[in-house]
Amino acid sequence: MDSIIKDLDTTWQDGESKNITFIVTKDCQLACKYCYLVGKNEKERMTWEVAKAAVDYILAHEEDFQEPSVVWDFIGGEPFLEIDLIDRICDYIKTETFRLNHHWFDSYRFSFSTNGINYDSEKVQRFITKNHSHISVGITIDGTKRKHDLNRIWKGDGPEKGSYDAVVKNIPLWLSQFPEGSTKVTISSADIPYIRESVLHLYSLGIKEVNINVVFEDVWNDGDDKLFEEQLTLLADDIIEHGLYKNYACSFFSEAIGKPLDAQLDNQNWCGAGKMLSIDAAGNFYPCTRFAGYSLRNKRPIIIGNITDGIDSNKLRPFLTLDRTTQSPQKCIDCEIASGCAWCQGENYDAAKTDTIFQRSTAICKMHYARVRANNYYWNKLFRKEELEANKPTQSVNPI
């Protein structure tokens, strides 16, 4: 059947997919200092019975999930700690969608974001080989050993020990299987000085696309924005002067950011909270994993249903009304550089003064301003370089 699925893979419709996330474990080998998962533990692991019931509910309610494609997402903790369970779930999804002639049978992805530590294990590799035509895997590596080991440390009571060496050894294998694979880099206050060297280091490893963002939590100190801008400006110089922009990408630089937004034409919610669906080990449904208990510092989880009773439309409805204007303060609506300024719906809820999802956190405001200034520098310098090269006179050759 896998060969049949591979032949039908052209039916996948990118950008028109439902995202369904299984929180298969809350355990992880690491204790990353900036991790928003404050409630990680070794006890809460999804059982096969819960996973099967979740799949059965979703597939039996096809009328409620009409998106033409689906992303079956598996997270933790570290999802590959539960590779046996994941393998069983994915096999079941394939056989059931085939048996039911479900419209997702030939239009799906299995998606993973992993710390990369056990990527080369026999079971993980067997799973990847079996599902390669329908799988996407991103390995999180923060950059240089200095930057990575500053935050991404092994859990335990002993002296801090970074995980860089255990991750970087698996990058060549990962890129051989997913040559266009991208990584996700997180920036916190402590590691701002290492942004430039880290992006260049990831390029040197063969990673062509570096998705990089600052944490949404209110952790920023005085002067962080200035240092942030300096690092991005230095990075811009390197990328442009060495022509790296021709083959590599960094999400900090985009022509789409730093512009005003029309409140009527550009009024979408930044994320898909409410349009996504997440399931935890107890079989509870959430509008996003950031509303599960282990993601929240200050608030109670928001549960919108479960595998037994289904989705409660009344609890889901507020999330479907979210847009930029309903949750943003006036300064964000009037902001002249609003485009590209992101927010996390779960962090909005967790940081709000009341139990509301309609209060946007603005903790990253000064960091966005700094990013836009550096982004403008990048594009001005790049356009100037291309203009000069286009107008460079060609050397004439005298006829013999």
C-alpha cells in the first residue's frame, strides 16, 4: 500500500491542510532553558487505546474535517521516544483511511520536530524509510556549539552538559534523507551575541533554510534590542557580501515584514489556534498544544472536548472569532511596521491579566522594531549590490 500512496502523493494540497497533533509524551532527554513546556514529566505518555480512539473519532466525523489535506503531527517532549507507538498510529491511519475511502487517504503528511538525539536509532530509521514519501522531519539545532549548549542541556541533577555533540552527528544523515530540511532556532536574551555565527554555522553544515525566532515570553532585558539589531546587521553583511542569499535563507530577513497593515484587508489571526486540534495522553482535545496544562505557567488548560464526547463547538467558537483587531491594543493596529510581528495565542492567554484569549502580549515589541531596522538594512544593501552589478560595464574585447 505504501507504493500506492507514493504514486498518489501529487494530491497533497499545501496550505490547505488540517493540523492534528498527538502529544505522545511529555518526556524529553533535554531540559532546554527557554522551553515553554514547563510541565514536562516522564509519566504522561499516550496509550495505544487513546491514540486509536482519537483517530477513530476524527475519521468518523469526516464532515467536520473537510480540509483537502491533513498534517498528522507528533510532538512531546521528544516524540521519537515513543517511536513504537507512533509507528502503530501511522500504520493505523493509513489502513483506516484506505478502508473508509477517506479523502485524506492520499493527501497527508506525518510531521515531526525532534531534538535529533535518537534520530539515527534503528527504529526511527526504519520508520522514516517506510514513510519517507509522506514525512517531514525537522531537527532542532541552535547553531554553534557555544550557542546550542548554552540552552539545550541534558536533563538531570549533575553539572550542566550541552547536547550539541549528540545532535550534530546526525545532521549529515538527516540531510541525506531530507536535503531541503530546515531547522528551527530559538533566540533568548542570553544567546543574542551568538546569532551571526550560529546562522553561518548552520549554513556550513548544509542546512539551507534557517527558521529563527525570538521567544514570545517577557524575558527581554534593557539593551537586548540594540544587540539583536547589531547581530542581524553583521549577519546581513556576511550573507550579502559572500552571496549566501543565492542558496540559503534565514527567516529574519523578508521583504514582507515591516509594513503597515490594513485592518480590513490584513485582519487574520497569526496562528491556527482553534483551526488545529491537539490530543493529549488523557484523550483531551485542545485548540493548540499551547493550551495544554504542561505549556502553561499561570493559567488553567482550555479543553474543547475529548475522545469520548467529541468537540464542544461552544468551547471552540471563541477561537474561530480570533483575528488581529479583536485581540490587539490600538498601538499594534496603528503600528507602521506591523507586518511580520508575530504572536502566540497560548502565550497571549497565559500572560493576560484575566482568563481571556483576546489580549495580545506585546513582550516582543522592541525586538520586532530591531528586526525591522536590520531587515531594512539587509534589503537596501542587497538591492544596492544588485543595482551596481547590473550597471557594471562589460569589458570589451579588441578584435585581433
